[in-house]
Amino acid sequence: MKLEIHQPGREPIERSIPEGVYPIGADDDNAISLPHHDVSARHAILIVQPDSWWIEDLNRLPSTFLDGEPVSGRAQVLAGQQIMIGPFGLVLGNGQAAATPVPQAPPAAVPEASDATPPTTARPIAKPSNPERAATLSIKRQIHNELLERLDLKRMIASHANVEDLENKALSTVREIVEEVRDRLPPGIDPAVLVKEIHDEAIALGPLEDLIADPAITEIMVNGHDQIYVEREGQLTLTDRVFLNDTSVLAIIERIVSPIGRRIDESQPYVDARLKDGSRVNAIIPPLSLVGPCLTIRKFSKEPFTAADLIGFGTMTQYVSDFLELCVQLRKNIIVAGGTGSGKTTLLNVVSDFLPDTDRIVTIEDAAELRLGQLHVVRLEARPPNIEGRGEVAIRDLVRNALRMRPDRIVVGECRGGEALDMLQAMNTGHEGSLTTVHANTPRDVISRLETMVLMSGMELPIRAIREQIASAIDMIVQTARLHDGSRKVTKITEVVGLEGDRITMQDIFEYKQTGVDADGTVQGHFAPTGSVPHFMDEVAAKGLRVEQRMFDPQLYQELD
């Protein structure tokens, strides 16, 4: 098949056009791009089948013409017939010259040289990689636009309409529209699936709904409307899911951040938020993002992981778990450290499970993610500034306030700024057994990060004084890492011993030793004690606790594996 594209005042463009579905419109992402102010962004669809050709107008009022007659819905195209879209004429042929010349538009329609229309680009040179998806997206855009006209979703949401009523109204309206166009649906499109996808796009999280429901997926990354990656078992995979357009992505970001009092717009083009299940969300939009709205969702499992789960995953061993539980029972201050995506928050949640029900626990987070099972838990969440730049409540403010709430334990989701000073002071003034996380790649780096964060508080303290605070406050550092095969491990458990001169001394208690990589690329290794015994072991008997001394014996590393 050949397609000729004619435009007044220009030479015709001829392209091969194999079997497939070709969106036509002014936007560059159309298979046949016709840039002109009289052409809609997504104007029509050309369907090329082995024995027939069809043109379908996507506008509410017919603006596509076939041999001078307006196209209402879908119309069959014969060889040599002219399709007029704005000033453009399209003629299909069987490889010979077009049988019927395309008439020129009236002289008044010819653009002046000063504002000439950009050259037309026709891109169906090879068969589309996924014609079914192109057809589905086109019909979904039509139905979605019709839904927005029939059902004022923004008004209903703004008026705080009952969620169930809103969902039911949207679902019934989508079903009505799909039923009306059922006979025009391209082959292979299931009406029931189409109804669900459009309903999800309008009310829920669109193509992300099924991904969020998939327990094997741990992270979802949206790079613009047409590229969605997921992480399974530590490996990234490109999915076949897409949004209708960037506006749909923006609408879903707004749907996520609004219920928790966050906002995103040109003046605040990035935001941290969470889903109802606690999953972490980050969004960034143009002009900061050059690929369109981007959304990153760090999923949490529906049931929080336990220590037994992490042992089953190979993240740690039973002895490591027992040692961490012992540290919590002895009210040791613990920092969980690691890089992005190394499992810090998951491990913090697991270690928090060891906290006794008899303690009053206060959690402090930027976006509430921790899910503690104890009875006496007070959850605090920071608040960003409003549109006037007022009303911000930072993590540091919440840490200071928590000290007045008679906490037995303080759990800070992450220390990343001046709140580190307040946290250290709390640990040094009777709030032992506190927990937090820090971004750092090694236990030694944790010390440097804490020093830097204390300086960020604005207090001009000498380095010696800061290190004394750190050495006195921090007892244990639990280092996590994400290895190159995607697995997450507790790589070191390090005790902060004290201060010698100007240097903080530490000793490793447990470490993960990598021995190699198997044929599948899976990291091989084992956990082993270093032989060092923690300095606080004399406290164990004093508090009536028991511990197996053999867990610190390096000769038993094979048993620990």
C-alpha cells in the first residue's frame, strides 16, 4: 500500500503503509503527523487491513471528509478516494499512482510565506510495533473525553462527593459510552477490559492499578505518559502499560497528593507523598522534568515483612535477627544505614517490631511509611508549606515536640538534616533505645554524615563536641546494601565503641562475606561473626536476659550461613 499526503503549495509526500492502525493528528506522537491549527492533536485513525481500509474521525463534530462528505464515526475508504483533514489530502493506493487527484484548497487557505505551516511528517514507514495498543489508546481517548463531558469529575471531587457514589457514577457512565460505541471497537478489544481501564484512569490510578496489586512488583517508575518500568526481584523491566497522555499522569499525581494535604504545580514541581497502604511516592513534573511528569512508587507489601521473612529472603540470618532483638531489649540506640533502595525502611520496620508493647513509641516521618504493630504508638508526619509558603512543620520541629510527649522510644523514619542534632541530644538525655535511618554506604560514612547534618542545624559546634555527642549517643550501626543481582543484605553490624583522641572507634560484630557469583548472576556468600564481642555483654545478665555466646564465634560461620 502507498499513502500520498498532499498539502497546498507543497510537493506530495509518498510513504509505504503496511497493515496496521495509524493515529493521525497535529501532535508529533501520531503515526501520521499533520501539524496545523485546523488539525486536532489526535484527529482521526486510519486502519489498514489486508482487504479493506477505514478512516475514523475522533472529534465530536465531524471534521474529516471523504470525497467531500463528512465522516461520522468510521467509514470505509476505497483506492483513490481523498481524505481531507484540515488543508491536507490523503490518498491510499495499491502501489500505483493515485487514481484521483486531490483538489487544491481555496487560495485563501494557502498559508503566507511568513507563517508557513511546518513540513508534514508521515511516519508509517514500517509496520507499527503494536497496532492493537495504538487502536486501544485512540478509542480510550475518545471515551475518556466523552466521560469528562458527561460527568464533571473535577466538580464532584471538589464537592467532596461520597467516594463510593463517585466510583459507581463513573463506572455506569463508562459502561454506557462503551456500549454506544461497541460496534465501532477495533478487533481484539474486550469491552469489559476497556471499561475497567478507563474507569481506573478516571477515578483510580489508571494503568498503575494492576501493577500496584501485583505482589511481585516492588517499585514502579513512570517516565512520562508512555514509559512505565517496574522492579521485580531487583531487576528493572519495561512494561507495555501507558497512560493516555501527560495530562492523565498529572491528574493521577494530583489524585495521590491531594488527600494528604500535599500539592504539586509549577511553583512546587516536585513532591513526596504516600499511598493509602503507606507506599512511598515521589513525583516531579515539567519544567524540572524534560520527559514529562515522572512518578516513582516504592511499594510496601500488604502485610509488613517480619524478621522471619527477611531471614527467608537471605537478607539476614537467625543469629543476626536474635542479636538485633537483644540490642532493642537492652535499649541500644540503633542507626540503620544504606544507599537508596537498599531496604533501610523495611529493616527499620522489622527492628521496630522488637520494641515491647509496654513502651510508648513516637514515630516521626516525612511521609508516614512505618507500620508498627504495638498498641501504644503515636505517629507524627511532617507538613510542607502551603501555597503561600507558610505552615511548614519540619522533622526537626516534630523531634523537639516528641520530647514533650513522654516517649519511651523515638523512631525517626530518616535523618537528613538539622534534626540529627536534636535526635542525638534526645538519645543522650534519657531516650535510649531510639531508632532511625541514614543514607550512607559504610558505617564510617554514617559518622561523617551525622557530623555534616549536625552542622546543618546552624549550631556552630566544634567537631570534637559533635563527635563526643555521636560517640555517646549511637550504640549500633546496621549497614544494608543492594547487591548487583538485586538482592538486599545486612552487610555489617557495627558497634560504636567510643572516642579515642579525635576519632570515633568502632568494631564490626557481624558481616556478610561475598564469595562469588553463580552462573545465573546470583551473588554467593555467607554471614559470619568477626570474633569481636560487644562491650555491653555484661548488661545482658544484669537485665535477666540470655544470649548464646557461640553466635560470636567466627568458626561457626558455616552454621550461620
